[in-house]
Amino acid sequence: MTDIADILRYAVPVGIVSVQAIMGWVLWSLKREFVCRKEWANMTRAHSELEKRVVLAEQELQHIPDDKAVHGLELEIQGLRGEMKILDVKVSGVRELLDRFVNVVERQENWLKYGRGVE
């Protein structure tokens, strides 16, 4: 019986240390799996802040025009550019007429002032 007692004398402490090591590993693993209350509160707060930001962004995106509206605006802008070019041509023509009119008025003023035309 001393043989079993000798074996148990060495095996029991090794077994206890092994069981304690396994229990330590289990507790360490559980700690990594579960979250403490403080961390949970921080995560919940961060999540609610992000959710508010997403809601605000979605509300802002509702005001942005869709593709059809943007395309319509592009067509309108192109039409306005064409109309502006036409107006530029018309204004240039009016400018030429005004230059001629100013030239005639200046000649009349010179004739009235000096009694002769300026050439």
C-alpha cells in the first residue's frame, strides 16, 4: 500500500495544480467573453450616439435631389447657357448700334460747336 500512497502523495498535488490551472484558464476565457457593466455602458452610449448620427444623416439625405432631378437641372442649365449666348450676340449688336449712334451724335455736336465736321 505504500506504493499507492507514494504515488498519491506526488499525484494529488500535481492534479490539484493542474485543476487550478484549468480553472484559471476557464475564468480567464470567461472574462474575455463577458463584458463588465462599465464597458457595456460605454458601448451602449457610443451606439446610441452613432444611431443619432445615422438618423441625422438619413434625414439630410432625404433633401438631396435624386438622379432625375439632377439630370433635369443639368438640362435647364444647358438651356440657360444657350440663351445667354443668344443674349450676348444681341447685346453685341446693340453695342455696335450704340457706337454708331454715339459717333453720329459726336459729329452733330462738333458741327454745332465748331460749325464743321470732324474727320
